[in-house]
Amino acid sequence: MLGEGNPVSDLVLGSQMPAGVRFVGRDPDREPRWRFPLDAPADEDLAACVACGLCLPHCPTYRVTGEESASPRGRITSMRSVAEGLADPDETFSSFMDLCLACRACEDVCPSHVPFGRMVERARVQVEPLRTRRSRFLRWLGLDVALPRKKVLWLAAALQPLARLALPRRVRTLTPKPSELLRRLPRGTEPAGEVRGTVALLSGCVQDRWFRGVNRATIRVLACNGWRVVVPRAQVCCGARAAHHGRLDTARTLA
């Protein structure tokens, strides 16, 4: 009990609360329902979110739908429910996670620095067995067959002009020009002034095929700031795309 010389109570926290009232927290009698516990979102990451909602206006899926389940806060709540044994990683859970673009705009504005990108990747691991046979085949074709092979990606880039014709006009303007896809990045770029050092650019597989303009802009900025830029030719897929889709085993193999 509290008293002189004993500033800390020896009673169990919450033991003197009124009947029917309890602290809100994880029920120790419930086990997490993750299918793959070793690849599940970490408890400390889930606990980092304080549900302040500052991420909501920056989340593209929440801005379009207005649904809490389509926001980072709502997705973390779903992850917590599974971690606390209150829900299963079922089709509904899968739909919440799959709608996420993994743009990580929420991380830029989060005051608690919640690593949402890492969490949603691990949440997607849990629903991989729920994929349809067709979905698993297409994901295998893209992540295991196409991305690790440069020749396949070059072929896809060469066929891109035909694919552009099937896209709506507004979407077509967002895709890179065919001529840009066929121009390789320079092996090396020297700065105009004094050389501060040499850096190697990870050009990436998807990045280099469909967002090559970003790579070229990166090279220009580095060179303008005095850096010699080298682009190694023997680069392979780093596994990031597989990780973003919940295929951590494939990502580890590629990495």
C-alpha cells in the first residue's frame, strides 16, 4: 500500500478496479494467428502506431475511398487484431493489404516513425496461401521468371509501344517513351568540376526499364555535385519487388 517510506504500491496493477472494468490490452490467453510467425509484423512496430491519423490525408487509397480500412491506421488495426488473436489473416484481411500501393507516403509524415512499408510486406506474406492458382501463376511468372532475367525485361520493354495502344490516353502519358526504354545508361559519368569521389548507381530492373528518367536525373544531380557515377553492367534484380508483394523467400534468394 502507499504510505510513508513505501511510495510504490505492492498491489497488482488493476486489481482494485471496479467489477467488469479492465485495462485495454492484449489478452494473455489468446495466441497470435499469423500463418508464418517468423515473417509476421513485429510487435514493436505494431505498438509504435499511436493512431493519431496524421497519415490519413497523405494515403492515396484513403483519399479515394474514404474508408478507414484503406488507410495505414486501419491496416495496422487489422494487423493488431491478428497479432492479438482476435481475427484471422483471411480474405478480408488480404483485401485490406492488397489495396495498399506501398508508396510509403505515410512514413514521411508519421511522428512516431512507424515502418509501415516493412509491416505491410510482412502482412502480405500471411495471405500468400489464399491466392488463386491464376494469381500465383502470374506472380511466379513476373517475380520469379521475368524480373531476374534481363533479356525478358528487354523484350517486355521492346513490346511496350504495342501495350501503350491499349491504355487510356491519360494513362499513356504517364508511361515512358519507347525511345527512352531502348537507350542504355552510360557506364560512367564524369563531373564537370572537381571530383569528390566515385559512387555506383543501383539502376534496378523495373526502375531501369520503366523509370529510367529517374535514373538519368539521379546521375545528373550526382555529377553536378562533384561525384563520378559508375553504372555496373552485371546488376541483377535486388528482390525488392518480390518483397513488396509478400514473397520474402523469393526476395531473399534474389538478394
